[in-house]
Amino acid sequence: MNALEIDRLSVRYGRTTVVDDVSLAVPAGRTLGLVGESGSGKSTIAAAAVGLVPLAGGEIRVGGIPASGRGAAARGARRSLQLVFQDPFSALDPRMSIGDSIAEALRATGRSWSRDARVARVRELLDLVHLDPDRAGELPAAFSGGQRQRITIARALAGEPSVLIADEVTSALDVSVQGAVLNLLRELQERLGLSMLFISHNLAVVRYVSDEIAVMRHGRIVESGPTEQLLDAPAAQYTWDLLDAVPVLGVRMADG
Ligand SMILES: Nc1ncnc2c1ncn2[C@@H]1O[C@H](COP(=O)(O)OP(=O)(O)OP(=O)(O)O)[C@@H](O)[C@H]1O
Ligand SMILES: [Mg+2]
């Protein structure tokens, strides 16, 4: 069973095709890594999946249910996808306490929440991402970059997604905290049985969290397969080049 299926997706901006006939599947409870150079179309796929850009062709399915269109089923399918954005500094409203930001995201569950239930759930979510629940009343400015990314992850989880789409979640962070955020995602995935589409231009980062990897270039998938198999013997020169670009970081993170 696939949690997310991207089936022959095409996206155009004006007359330029930036995603060209791309098919990807995220098996339930697994992480699919999507890697490729800047501008290859990775974020566009994420945006199309959650309905932020129109599809020029193809279909997105969540748990087998088509996610495009206006019907209740499609809305429900889109609701079970949550996106974590690249930049934890702009993703949070600076005037809203982090607890309120997370509480607001509970609406995505489609259920109504009593005040007590809301407060308890926010505390639980903060605890889940290893932040002190007693800090729920503080503003984003009181937190470091890595902590803010944990807050945006907690907010995404508030919507009870079946699939989390993480787009460059460590790119804006200091190298020193990148590993901790990646470890958190791995841990959450195991504990919650999450399915994840994990996007990064950094192959070392993708390799660290992904069961399978798809390599993207110029709007197309160049190759894909189970992580070890793909990286032991990449078929495409392009994948070798991506590997060459980041070997040291990869070793360090795997050790740490
Ligand atoms: N709103 C837009 N209008 C027009 N072109 C766009 C728009 N957004 C992205 N593009 C173009 O679409 C292509 C794919 O961009 P996209 O952001 O999906 O790449 P990416 O793989 O996520 O890159 P990065 O690694 O830098 O995040 C790029 O050529 C980009 O310039
Ligand atoms: Mg991007």
C-alpha cells in the first residue's frame, strides 16, 4: 500500500515545463528521498501535491484517493498531507506564541477541540519534538533555528498527516543542529509510523533518512531505488556527481 502516489505528474509555469511526467510512490510507513540540483523541480512537486500549484497532467493520490478537485474526498486527501517548509524563521508568525501556532494547526484534523483538549494536545506535540511543554506561551524569537524547525514539525504533526512532506528542512540550519533535526524525523517516523517524502538537494542528508531515493534533474526522474542499492552503484553520472559533492558530511552524520 502506498501512502502517497504521484502519477505521471507534469507542472508548467507559463510555457516552461518544470515537472515532466514524474511518477513517485511513498510506501506506507517509509521515507522516500527526493534529491536533485537546485531548480530541478523538487519543491514544485511538493507544491503540486498539496494543491498550491495546478497540475498540467497526471494525478496525486493519498492512500489511493485522488487529491485534486473540489470534492470532499479530495479535500480530505489533501488534508492528510502536511508540508514542513524550508525556512523556520519565516514559517512562524513572530507575534503568535508557539503554542497558539500549533493549536491553530489542530483545525486541519477537521474535528472540534475543547480548550482543555487543545492545551493538552499542544503540550503532547511539544513533548514529541523534545521541546519543553511549559514554553508553549513563548514567542518564536525565544527559540533557536533548530528549535523553531522542531516547532514547525510539531505544527505539521498537529494536522495528523498520513504523509509528511519535508522540503529542505535542514537547509537553513547550522550544520551543528542539522543532525539533531534529522534524528528527530527518523524517530518520529518510527514512533508514529509516518510516511515521508523527504526533499533535499543534499544527497548525504537524503541518504541519512530515506529508505528509497529518487534522483531528479531538469524536471525528470533520472533514477530511483532502495537507498543502499542506488548509492552503492548509481547508474547515472549525475548521481555520482551529487555523491561526490557531499561525502564528508555524509560520513559524519552517519557516525554521529
Ligand atoms: N512561481 C514560479 N514561477 C515560475 N517559475 C518558477 C516558479 N517557481 C519555481 N519556478 C521554476 O521552476 C523550476 C523548478 O523550481 P523548484 O523550486 O521546484 O526547484 P527545486 O528543485 O526545489 O530547487 P531548490 O533545490 O533550489 O529548492 C526552476 O527553474 C524555477 O526557477
Ligand atoms: Mg526547492
